[in-house]
Amino acid sequence: MTADNPTRTPPSPLRRARLTFFLVAVVVPIVVSAIGVVVLLAWLPSMPDQVAIHWGVDGADGFGPASTYVWILLGVGLVFPLLMAIITLAAVGAQWGGAARLMGALAAGMAAFATVLSLGSLAMQRHLAAGADVPGIGLVLAGSFAALAAVGAVAWAVQPQVRPESGPTLEPRQAVRIAEGERVVWLATTSMPRAAVSALLLLLFALVALAAFMLGTGVQGGWVVAVVVVVVAFAMVATTAFRVRVTPEGFAARALIGWPRITIPLDEVESARAVDVSPFGEFGGWGWRIGLDGRTGIVTRRGSAIEVERRGRPPFLVTIDGAEEAAALLQTFVDRARPHGAPRTDQGKATS
């Protein structure tokens, strides 16, 4: 395997996983939503002009045409799952794993959730007398989440368990030599791609606009959206860019704002290497992640990463340009600090 061929999942299991994913993430939402829409359309002629479409802590507080539930069902139960499926297939590629399986289960579960929520909300209002109080939506919500959990669990179970192979080891492009008494330090910054940062900024601006509107007009829940804005803004600043250091004292990485951060002293480093990483296939996304194989790390993009094998703890990695040189330098420091003749414990790692 080489870095130019990042395929991580064997062809046969990959085809089976993709086919099952398509069935649960695309076919199931289409079929479930179609059934729900047919039932809703059959109910519309017998419904009043205005029905409850929103509930607050004191009961129903928003009303609109019954056809609103058709659009809710199509948006949440069909469009959203299909977008999840498309994004997953595009992001995962051939690096199939548990994250893709989870997205397929969520897509199927969301279709069931939206269908039960729409049908249940409208069903309890079908035979109400004019001016009667609309019942609470608690039972409908409970049933909707139960449907999401049940269908999602089945969709998870029917998909095959496929784990991507670990990425290939990348060889340094030049040898690392350190003269006696010379101090060498490697510094670099890693950050998410501009497209990803731009998408996050658009999301943040949308949340800011929503919070401003809700707070300005007195809509209930505005303060909740404002808190979400603060949390999202902090998460963006804390996880989109990191500073990485390799020194004779060991390895360190920290966010540009100073936190989160990690320091691995040299005496805790067993070995270091550079690997090719697929964020979605191996870690289920981007940011400070935990992989299915127990590895943890800072994953900001696809490509090369420095992986630090730690004594008694799972490996830690950071995706960054120049990972080959950083890993070679850190390994040089480890070899120099190791007693002469002491064996290395990473000799079984595959290289390519």
C-alpha cells in the first residue's frame, strides 16, 4: 500500500457495505416518507383550516395549515436523510467504517422520527371540536424518539461491520541528522481547509442572525440559541487551528488560543512515524477525535499525520504538512535518548 493509493477497505466488503447503506439511508427514507405523505394527504380534507404546529411549555402556541406537516415530513424525513447519505458517500469514499454505518442508521431513524411526529401530531387533532384545547405533544414526541431509536438500531444491525485498514506509513523525504550539541526544533501550524472553515462561519452567522431575531422579537427560546452561538463560536476557535512542536523534550500540540493542548514528554514516547489518515473513514469526522481503534488525535484534514506511540497509552496523532520530517526528527530524539542496545517496540509496524 502506498500513499498514492489510499484505499483502505477491501473491494468486496466495501461493495456490500455501500449497498446496505444505500438501502437503509436512501430507500428506507423514501419508502417511509412516501407512506407518511399518502396518509397525511388523505387526512387533509377532514382537517380544520388551522391546526397546532408548535408547542411551548404551556401547550400549543403556534398554528398553521395542516399541510405544514407534509412539508415537515418531507424536509426532516426525506431531504435531510438524503443529504446525510450524499455527504457520507462523498466524504467516506473507500475508507468505510463505523462512522458511515452510524450515518446510515441515523438517516433511517430520522425518516421514522419525522413520520411518527407528523402523523401523531395531526392524528390527535383530527376529531377535536372547534375551539377545543389541543392536547400536549409529550406522548407523540416520546413515540417519535422511540421510532428513531428502534429503526436506527435495526438499520445499524443490518449493515455489515467494516473497519478501514490503518493508513500506510510515510517515509521521510530526507534523512535527519543532528550534530553533537546541536539543538533542533520543528514547528508548524495545522488548520482545517478554508472550505470547511467557511462552512462553519456560515453556520455561525446563521445562528447569530437567528438568535438576534428571536431575542429582538421576544420569541421563546432565544436565550437557548444565544448559548448555542457562544458554544459553537468557542468550539470553532478552539479546534480549527493548532500549533505543533517537536523538540528534544518531546512532542506538544495546542490550539492557537492555548486550549485544548497536549504535551508528551520524550520519555513517554515509544516511537514516532508518519501515516496517511482519512478523517471520516478512521475517525468519523474532524477535530479532536477518538478513533474506533483507540487512537486519539487532532484531525483537521485528510493526508499525512505524525503519529506518536506512547508507553501504556493509545497513540496520538496530528494531521499536518511535513509530518514525515516531524516524525523522523522525533524518532531521532527517541533513539538518542534510548540506552544503547535497547530494543524498539515498533518493529512490527507495516511500512510501504
